Amino acid sequence: MANPAPKTASNGASTSSSLLGPESPLQLVSSRQRSYLSWCSEYLTGIPDFRGPDGVWTLRAQRRERTGKTISTLQALATPTHIALVELQNRGYLKYLVRQNCDGLHRKSGVLSDKISELHGNSNRESCKDCGKEFIGGMQNPHPSTDGPLTSKDFRAVATYEKTVRDRRTGRKCTRCGGALHDSIVNFGEALPAEALQRAFDNAQKADFCPVLGSSLTVLQQTSVNANAFVLQIPEVLGQRKNAKLVICNLQATPLDDLADTRVYSKTDDLMALVMQKLDLSIPPFILHRRLIIEMESNSDGHQMMISGVDEDNTPVTFLQSVKLAYNRRHIRSEPFAIDFAVLWNLVQNSRLSLNSWDTTTNLT
């Protein structure tokens, strides 16, 4: 990875003219032919960061209590930066995204699963170790016998069994095979996911423009030294190549500031607003897209209706609290949502299906 003549930044903070000039990063990103990789961490979502002036680890080191309002990853909404990156993905500019936070907001905002490496996991993503099926959670009550709105305590991104933090089970079952679902969070001292790291590294080698947005470019303090070095090599690949551009936008210093072609001390939303303005693109409003799948199966024993939710890339998503067919006495309050019946299909056509999510009830006829 060494380069005998690495690039160095000419100065510290960037001015508006350097951001808008003919050779500026804003000009470079406007070329569709370029492969655009983004490295992202904390945005202004209300979720506490780790290393900022009021970050989790900063407060812990200074033995201070947090002041001001914060929100959980379940309540957080995508920021203009999240939505701008999705728009750039959909327009063909953004080829790949590397994510250090585990809040899952990029997936929730519309980044496709094959275009992102979530190095520290996703607090909303679960997977079955038996069949390999992946699920997007965070909208499922693990205590279906209790009523009331979903809270941050309802979705446990770490083990519900308190024997040890190494127990990755979430307490939910796979709707395909019934196996135990496991979380994807990288805990302290654990190795970063090798496949996600390799995909990030491979895309960095192909990219010729990389904005680092809101990241300190460090990893979990108790992750291995080798993982630390490997993670830093990903944006460093672009910083050392003379035909590639590295832009770092963060309010605090990073280990790769000297390699950056442009160093921006600003909020990521402000920078991305300029990028979108340069591209003559608007940042659309955040709309959470989910699809409802209703399938019918028939055999000699009768009929079965299966109801499920999926994300935009067909990843199973749990957003239904219960399902009930009007003429059927059974009220299903947990997945899998399967209704068995023996009547003819024309009777079902005249029935009403009631779908109850955590914030709305929908009737289908």
C-alpha cells in the first residue's frame, strides 16, 4: 500500500471556492464516468456519536453525563445526507458505500444491500444461521402478548439471553425454517466481518473519487490492530493514488487528513447540499418504502394464505403486528403470518384481510 510520493493536503479547512472550482471534488463528482465510493459514519440524526466533543466515549473518559435530547436507532430518521446518497445511487453516481455506524439508516433510506459494507453491523439486521436468510427487523415486538407501541427496549440488537455478550441470538425465529435469528452487531473485541471488509477494499481499488462523510476513520477501540490497519487502508488506497481523489468532511481530525485532496470542516448535510446543487439534483423527502407480499398455496389438504413484508431489495422486513381474515376466527399475532382454510377461493375473494402494523391498520378486500 506504500506510495513513495503520497499526496498531501495543501491546507486545512476548505473554502467555498476550492469546493466549487474547475478541479474541485464537486466538479469531479459531476462526471458520470467516475466510480464514486462513499465512506460514511455519523450524521445529524440525534443518535449520539462516539468520539465527538459530546460523544459516548468522550463523556465516559471525562466522567460527564450527557445533556440534551438524544434518540434511539429505532426512532431515528434518515437525514438529507442519507437521502442524497440514495439519490446519487439511483442516478448511477454512487457505486458503493462503506458504513461504520450500526444504526441501519442507510439500508432503511434505500441503499441496496449489494452496494454497502456495514463494517460494524446493523442493529436492525438479523440472519438465520441454519438457512442463511437475512431479515430486517426493528418493527417486530418480541413480546407479542403485550400491547402498546414499540419502544427501543422491544428490539434487542444484542442477545436476549444474558449469559454472555457472545450469545448472538435475538430471541426471534426464522420464518423460513424456524431457526434462531442472530444479530449482526460487532461487539467489542470481535473481528470485523471479513466479507464486508473485502468488498469495501475491492471497491476502493476501483473507485476514483471518495468522500469521507462524518467519520473519524477509526474503528472500535478494542478491535484488533490488524483490523484497524486494514480499515484505514480502504480510504488510504484512494488517497495514495494520483488519479483518485479523497475528500474528508468531518468536524474532528482524522488519521488521513494529510492524504486528502480536500479537507472540509463542516456538517455533512451542508456539504451534500452543495454536491447536489452542483449536479442540479434535488434531495427528495424521506419516504420509507415497504412492500406487502400475499401468496396463495393450494393442495389436496386445503388452502393457505401467506402474508409477509419485504424491503425494496426483497429482504424480508417485519412491520406487521398482526393479521386477520374477516371470516376466519384466527387472529395471527406473530410471524409467520399463515392462514389455513378449506373453503373455495371465491369465498375468500369476498372476505376482508385486516393488517395491523404498529402505527396503522389496513383493510384489504
